[in-house]
Amino acid sequence: MPKVSVKGTVMPASPIRKLVPFADKAKKDGRKIYHLNIGQPDIETPETFIDAVKNANVKVLEYTHSAGIESYRQKLSEYYSKYKIQVSPDDIIVTTGGSEAIQIAMLVCLNAGDELIIPEPFYANFNCFTCTAGVVIKPVKSTIENGFALPPISEFEKQITSKTKGIMICNPSNPTGYLYTREELEQLKQLVVKYDLFLFSDEVYREFCYDNKEFVSVMHLQGIDNNIVLLDSISKRFSACGARIGALISKNKDVMASAMKFAQARLSPPTLEQIGAEAALDSPKEYFERVKKEYVERRDFLVKALNKMEGVFCPKPSGAFYCIAHLPIDDSDKFCQWLLESFEYNNETLMLAPATGFYATPGAGTNEVRLAYVLNKHDLEKAMICLEMALKVYPGRTTADYRTLTISNKE
Amino acid sequence: MPKVSVKGTVMPASPIRKLVPFADKAKKDGRKIYHLNIGQPDIETPETFIDAVKNANVKVLEYTHSAGIESYRQKLSEYYSKYKIQVSPDDIIVTTGGSEAIQIAMLVCLNAGDELIIPEPFYANFNCFTCTAGVVIKPVKSTIENGFALPPISEFEKQITSKTKGIMICNPSNPTGYLYTREELEQLKQLVVKYDLFLFSDEVYREFCYDNKEFVSVMHLQGIDNNIVLLDSISKRFSACGARIGALISKNKDVMASAMKFAQARLSPPTLEQIGAEAALDSPKEYFERVKKEYVERRDFLVKALNKMEGVFCPKPSGAFYCIAHLPIDDSDKFCQWLLESFEYNNETLMLAPATGFYATPGAGTNEVRLAYVLNKHDLEKAMICLEMALKVYPGRTTADYRTLTISNKE
């Protein structure tokens, strides 16, 4: 029997999805599960999207241009300009989800063995995309004590070697919800210039910035156009995760020419969903105002509920729809599995993402979980009751209290 | 300015799509182009597909299971059993097009540096997927004289080294239209067993076998379940190229467990299109009968028209909707570009795929092109008139006649 490859063996299982079999089992046993483990919002996809697909009147469902439908790229460029991101349709390749954008960017910009610096905790699937490309992640640890702000730039510089080829961020951040400030991005820029690095930025949550804080894109940084690769997706923006429509954006012509070869190899992104995505750009402003208001209310409820629980701490995020909470537990992987396998309260339980999968440093995140506030407040309330009950009876509960940490932004 | 990666540099441009900019220019100049260059049929997608998407009544366009919608995989397993391919839903991962199925299979089964034997000419994008995985293609040349039948198995065995990890075929073949016989597949099986290799088979054209010839799947080969990886797609079956729905199928549990990690990394295939694909499996039998009849008529017309032209030879294929023709030209890349840049007949021209991109052996295919008979007969007729005229005036026409070859199946 021929063996699977080394990559196939070392490729990490998604910490977000690896618990799925346990969840499937729990559901089959009749238990209700509150899914806070995955960034799958319950928010309705805009009608403009759905209607456009229904009315597309497609007779032959053809491939599109490998870079995406031209009119869609044109409208995307107009959309970006509203965020003061000035890109032409030629600077955009429509991808099959943000996932493909990240994967192509890794393959195009980095060689096997190259090093990529990422502040941790980071989007767990970065591990998979770097594994495919043979790239080594060098993590720089951000901490829950100061809400996962950008670590001191000196910590980044310490990680730089002759193999360092880029820095990657997610802004606002999945999994922390942290929104980078202009000052933080300017610091990254200095490093990018000094060492001539790529700066990859996953900005799929740009619509979701709260408390009137300013969203700053890496595309706003002056004079480093050739270093910037922007990664985007409509999954969260339009609550259209299943559309699998993203984008890879850069003004670096070599990067785009090379990315285009990868795009051509897989022929095209899905056609119907591109039609929907183009139409969704015409969604009324009220759509986002309503969605944003909803997320803010959920965040406020969730963070407050978490911080009320004994031994729990959760900094208040300013963007996206995630937060990371410290829990009084021995091992977040065990705890999350136990929630699905062995716990129920009124025949209900909840699914969380162990934070270990978001760290590259071994041992980090063992007493942290990521929560996605993608459920309505009623369900969130029920989920928080479940969590509180679960923490009371979990056999691996620790007595270590979070109060030993210096907490600046606990609610 | 940071440099693109080695892979980004050496990744071959798709021979099918690299002429697109010249085609775009010709269209902007007002010329009509007959597209015989790409497997994009003009056949209508089944109404069952389109209607299912319209009536899906989706409120939140969610991710699906990373392996694909469960009910779809269940129906796929029933579909395969009609072809005597006995697989369970767990043996199937729904992918984003056949492209992703191939890419994941390469990454899961082969290490960088491993060798993969493929009879050439082969689907050009195999070059891209092996490039991404760092895999080396060892071609075994099939020849136009005998219609691109499987080369002698001794030629395969000659290519085997300590690095050989698999053999890949496409059946019926893109780009040749050749349909492998049971005997040929049994020969491959012997080699697979002898050297414990993976046998990858791209069978996306199984519905399109002509002249009452039998379709044999690698899944029909007994006793090598752990060696077989089947790659599939609905793009051609349901003329739904833009759906980007394929499948990776294997009974090798290790392969599937590893493939699942890659599938989870990219979250899920497109949701709406999976709904359509599931419904399309209920398309009436008449749909395929009609489509098949149409393809046979086109093939018969095309092959006859080509073989009538002076210096042209095209073996008659038994499957898929492609053929490879020998043309009296110096260089098929130049010729195909010239057709778009410099030729017109009644303000029309045609786009072909240079066969060079389908060979790994340097210099092979320089006087061959691939034609996809994906246009209606009226357009095919016009395209053949264009081609005949073009061959008369092409500056690089050669006098070398094909009649020097031993031709067994010229019409």
C-alpha cells in the first residue's frame, strides 16, 4: 500500500473543524449544539446576492475569466476606493474564497524553507497554507493581557533571518478581534522597507470595526506598493461563506502575473456566486449598519457574560466577530472535546475552538478558547449558560485564577 | 522589491489560456472568434441544476461540510454504482472542481521530488498541479499514428526509478479523446501492483464514450483499492464548468484522512453549486442521450473536415470531446497566436490550443493542435473553413506531408 506524503502527514487538522466528528455524534444523539466554533454567521445574506443568482438566467454555466468576471472586478475596484484603497481591476484576481487567495499568495511569494513572521494567535488555517507551500511560520506572541495588540516591533525584528521573506497579519484579527492602529501598521512598514519583505494582510473583516475606531489598510501605507499583498473574501462581509468568493490584490506586477498562472491552472472561481457577489456590492448601506449594530450588541453581551464567570477573562475586541477568552481549564483541546462528548445542560451543549490551534508556539493557548459571536443573542445567552455550567463540572478545571494577570481592559 | 518564488516563476502558463490576451485584443478589434481551444461546451446545463439553485430558498449562504453536502455524497455514491464503481459517501470528498481534486491528490500522495509517470500528451494543467507539489512528471509518449493508444507497458516500466510514486491517466483522455481498453488498464494494474504505486485516474468524461465502446474505470480493477485515486468533476458531465464542483474518491483510508485535512483548510466547496449538482443527478436519461448524439455528430463532422485538408491528419477519438490534429505548420504556438493576431476570414478567426503544452517532452507537439468540439455544427463548419483558409496563407506552413506516417484510422 503506497504511503501518503510527508505534507499529507504533517498537515495539521483544522482546530476549528477537527472536532466535527464529535459534534456529529452529539447531534445524532439528539443534543443541541451552539456553534461558537466557526465563523459562520447566522446573519442573512443580502437579498441582492440571492436575487441576482435567481435572476441570472444562465443557460450554460460557463467558466468565467480565470481572474474573475471583468464587470465584477471593475465594481470591486470601485468598492475598494470607498475605503481609499486605490486599485485597478487588473490588480485584482477573484479567488475561490479567501482561502485560495492566501494559498496562491504563499505559493507565489514564498519558497519552501522561507520564513514568514506572524503575530500569534493567528488564523489557524495559515498553518495549512504554509504547510502546502513548505513555508516556516515564525510566530511573535501577542498577549491576552493587552488585548492582543501588535507585539513590540523589536520582537518582530528579533525573528528576522536571511530566510525571512514576509510578515502576515489579519486586520481586524481573526481570532482575536484586535484592530491594528495606524501607528502599529507604520511600524510594520518600517520593517518591511528595511528588510524588503512582503506584507500580507487578510482584511476580510474590514466592515466590522466598532466603537468608531478607524480601519487602516496596509494599502494605505505609502511607498511600499510592491511589497503589499491584500487578501480578501466576501464570506463574512455578506454572510456568504458558502459562496467561496475571495480576492487576491496587489500592485506588484510580477506577483500578479505569477498568481495568474495559478489562477489559470484551476480555471475559474464559481460563476453563479460571482454574479451574486457583484450584485451584493449594491447592498444598501442600511444592511451593514444593521449587521454592525447586531455584532456590537452580541460582542457586548458575550464579553460581559464571559468576564462575569469565575476564573474567566476576555478582552473586548474592536473588530471582526471573534474573541479569545482565558478559561480556568487544564487543556482547551480536551475541554472542547469534553463539551461535545460528555457534557449537556438541558440536553444542550456548545462547540468552541481550542486556542491551541491558533498558536505556533507549543503549549500556548492551552487555557484559551476562541468564540465566534455568530449566533443571535437568545442563543448566545443559552450558550453562555451552558459554558458557565460546564466550567463548574469540568473535571479538568484549574484553580489558577486569571487575576494574577495585569488586566487593563476587563469589562 | 521582494521577488516571486521559484515555483511562481517556473509554473507554466496554461497553454489553453495563455493566448487569452490575444483573443481579448482580437475581440476588441471586432473579430469573431470560434473557441475550439477550451473544453467549454455550448451544451445547456440541465434544467434540474438551474432550477434547484433558483428554488434553494437559501437565507444564509453557509459553508457546507468540508467533504461536501452529505446528501450529495450519498447520491454520488448511488450514481457511481450505476457505473459499477462501488464507493460509500465516506470514500468521496467533494472538491472545488476537478482541478482541486487533482491538486489535493498530488499533495496528499506525492512528495516533492517524487516522480509521476503520465502518458503524453496529457491534460496541460497536470503540469501546474505537479509544479505546486514539486513533483516530477516522467512522460511516456503515445503517438498520433495509432490514435494515442496506451504506449507499450514496457515503456512505462523503463521510466520507473526509486522515486516513482504513481501513474496518472485521463480516461477517456483529454486531450486525445482516446478511450482506454480493459486490457490496457489491466496492464497498468500489473505495474501498479509490482511497484506498489498510486494509480490516479481522471474520469470526468465517462459519460462521453462513443461507438458502443465500453468504459472501464480504474475502480473496476480488482484488488488494488488502496492504490486507486479517482478524480472527477461535473463540469463536462452537466456542462457546468462554472459550477466548480468535482470529487476526489479513494478507498485508501489514509489518503482520505489526509485529503480531508486539505479540504478542511479551504473550508468547503461552493454551496449553491453543490445544491445544483445534487439535483442534476436526477437529470433524465434523455439528457445524456441527446448530448452524446450531438457530440458524435460534431466529432464525425470535425474529424472528416480536418482529414480532408491537405497535410492534416486527425485520428478519430472514441471519447470525451477533444481531438488532436497534425497540421502542416512549423510551430503550433506561433500558429495559434498568429490566428488571433494576424488572421481573419470574413472578419472571423478561430482559437486552438497548441499541443506543445500537452507534452512534457521538449519539442513534441510542435505541429499538433488540440481542438475541442464544443461548438454547434454550424459554428464548427465556419471554424473549419477559417482553419482551411488559414493554413493556406500561414507564413510558417511546412511542405512536410503527413502521408509519411503510417495511418491506421484516418477517415
